[in-house]
Amino acid sequence: PRCCRSSQAADRTAEAAGIPPIIRCPQNVAQVILRFCDTGALGVHIPQINTGEEALAAVRAVRYHPLGMRGLAGIRALGYGVAGPLSEQIKIANQEAMVIAHIENIQAVHNLKQLIAVDGIDVYFIGPSDLSHSMGIPGQFENPELAKMIDGVISDLRAEGKVVGTLARNPEDARSYIDKGVQYILMGAAGLIMSGAKGFLQKVR
């Protein structure tokens, strides 16, 4: 598929720059996740993890035995089978792989204890946009109910020693989330470019 070819090109670019390749998979489907992992992605964002069963399926799709049941072959991610014995390469892959489970639906919030109980999730990523949509307040990022919901999830996850991630819309959001214990912050490229452009114009004018 074209998306996987694009992912492989992005993986190569990231590796050349010394950046761990992290991608967003479109579906929590083992065959789809496998194609992205096989191109060399070290971290996989997986959307709509709403139940313990879905969380376990995501972990099993990203990791090899005994942590999962990812398909095994001499693919790019394992040095095409010539980087060393596969038995050793999969140990390294299991250590380096990162499962980033998206909490972006009210169902996931209600089932948070189930998600926490699943071993192998490295980051619990809160998606404000889809979460607001599932709450019936789509795009209302300043709505106090959404803020309360996100803060509650962050608190519950941090109380269990879990790594929490989310999307920040601006530096102020990022600072606020960090102060609340969030350790994994994303910001859209468009937002970063716009912020930089506005700062440039302000200084020029």
C-alpha cells in the first residue's frame, strides 16, 4: 500500500537524522500494524483503544513472542535477516518497540482500569479532539467538562506510574500538561510552523 511505502521513506529519513521512527497506524488490526512495523517503525500510535481486549491485541501485534505474536520474517526492521540471528534480533526489537495506545473515546475512559491492567503499553496517549467528539462537545477544547475528563485520566494514569501523552495546541498547553505529569507531548507541524511564522512577523514588524 502507498501509505506503507511512505512510512518506509519516513523511517529511513528519521533514521538518517538519528531520530527514532514513530508512526501513527490507521487501525488496530494486526496485519495493518505489521506492515508499518516491518518497514522499521520503532514506535506505533494505535487509535481507538477502548477495551482491555483491544489493548492486548495492539501489544500482541507490535511485539514478538513471548510478549506478543507479531509475524516473524527477515524484513527491513530485522536487517533483512542478515544482521544476526533472528532469535537475537527479536529480543532487541521487543526492547526497542513502543506501543502508544490512544485514549480518545469516552468508552476508553470508562474502561481505563482494563487498559492499565494490560502489560506492554508504553504510553497512554489522550486524544482531545476525538475525546471531545465522543463526549458530544466536538472541538470545544475550552469546555470545562473536557478539561475535567482529561485531568482525571492523567491523574489516574500517573497514580499507577504510567507514562501519559497528549496533543498540545500551543506552548501554554504543553507547559500546563507537563506540570500535570504528562511526559509525552505532541504538537502538529502546522501549529509549530504557524507559531514560528507569527513570531517572525512580530519581530520584523
